[in-house]
Amino acid sequence: MSTFWQQVVNGLTLGSIYALVALGYTMVYGIMELINFAHGDVVMIGALIALSISEILVHQGISLPISLSVAIVVSVLVCMVLGWTIEKIAYRPLRHAPKLAPLITAIGLSLLLQQIAALIWGKSYLPFSYTLTNTSWSWNGVVISALQVDIFVLSLLLMFLLWQLVHHTKLGRAMRATAQSVAFAQLMGVNTDRVISQTFVIGSALAAVAGVMDVMYYAVGNYTMGFLLGLKAFTAAVLGGIGNLKGAMLGGLLLGVVEALGAGYIGDITHGLFGSNYKDVFAFLVLILVLIFKPNGLLGSNTQEKV
């Protein structure tokens, strides 16, 4: 049973990262009914920026906590600008185009961001060799590291703050009104262009934090890391109910647990027949099953209320 609970802990840590990225997908879809497939590469950009800045500052003799703090702030700001730019230049002109046009544009943007990252950081894997603390706790064979606790708690805090923003602020009301109907929101005086841009900005900020978490957790970054992470986060959003904030949070956590159990616990009981090399299979098997048996997701519905 220790293997089972260890993988649950690992899965919740990984799932909290998926949930943060999935929130970006679900907010944009909730307002625009657009799948921003470039979102995963915003995660990658944020991760590599934070990795590079922290490495430079540490080599300059600045303490690791300060270096990481500066790196995270810069990463978030850059990704916020990037998210605003993507919406302004790539998606806004296509807002009234056929649905296939922005989808193709999103795929093209994803490839463009990957190639830009490859030119800046190269195609090799970049190691992240620093940790704030090596503290860990063990209980009945289950080991929980301080980094796992930090990732999980910070993710929950950001999800809570986003929930408060959407449901208890003026911007949140404008976002929900725009999600209901852009035309009616405009009649009520809502600047829908600004609301949509702010939605991209908020989602990109969460993506930057998730990217930093991912590169710290795996201690490595690469220009292609956002592609698979983005697909898994999209799977999490579909699992929970695309366009539903609570669904994205729940879907991310559940997907992380399923993937971890598939990689570890199931790998053990099958003597390695299914293990870590097949962990991605479990994530996309979940996507297939959800689309077949519950296409609206666990918390999704046929109503128009999505955010």
C-alpha cells in the first residue's frame, strides 16, 4: 500500500501543475470557445526564462531564494505580455472567422514559439540543479518532499485567488458576462476586447508559475516541454469539463493521480509491463474514455455558463 499512497502524493503534485495550466485553457474557452493550443508553449517560455535567470543570478553570488523570486516575477511578467500579444495579434483578427482558422493559427503559434525558444536556448535539455531545501518527511514508507508541499499549497492558493477574482470582483463579473454573451455584455457597457485580453493575461501568468514548478520538479527544461504538458493540461480541462473552473482544478488533480498510479503502482503489480515509459498512455486513455462516455466532462453541462 505504501507504493499506492506514494504515487497518490506524486500524482497530486503533478496534477496541481496540470490544473494551473488547464485553468488557462478553460478560461479562454469559456469566453471565446477557442482552444489556445499555444498555451502549453507559454508554459515552456516561462519555465526557460525562470531557469536561465535563476542560474545567472546564482552564479553572480545572489542567494537562491532571491534569485528564484526574481526569476519567477520576470517569468510571470514576460508571459503576461506574451499572452496579451498572442490575443491581440493572432486571435483578435480571427474572432469572427470560421472556427478552423483560429485553431490552425494556434497550432502555428505553438510551432513558432518552439522554434524561437530553440534559437534562444538551444535544443539540448537544460538542467536546473538548485533546490531551496532538501527537507522531506516519511510516514509508513511514504516520502513527501518540501518541494511537493510547496507546489501543492501554492497551486491551491492560486486556484483560490482565481476563484475569488472570477466570482467576487468587477473583472470577474465582466468575464462571466462575456462568457454568457459577448453582444449582451457589450450592450451592458462591458469592454469585451479588454476582458478577453485580460483573460489571456491571467491564464499566461498561471502558465508561467506552472512552468517554474515543472522545471523545479523535474530539474530540467527543454524547448519542447510545453507541447506534451499542454496536451495533458487540455486533457485535464476536458476531463473536468472544458469551460468550468472547478472542473479544470478537479480534472488536473485527477489526471495527475491517474498518471502517477499508471506509471508507478500499476507498473509494480504488472512487474514492469506498464510503467513510467507508458505514463503518457494513461493520460490520453483518460481523454479517449471521457470523450466517448462523458464528452461534457465530470462537471460539465449543456448550459452556456462556462466560467
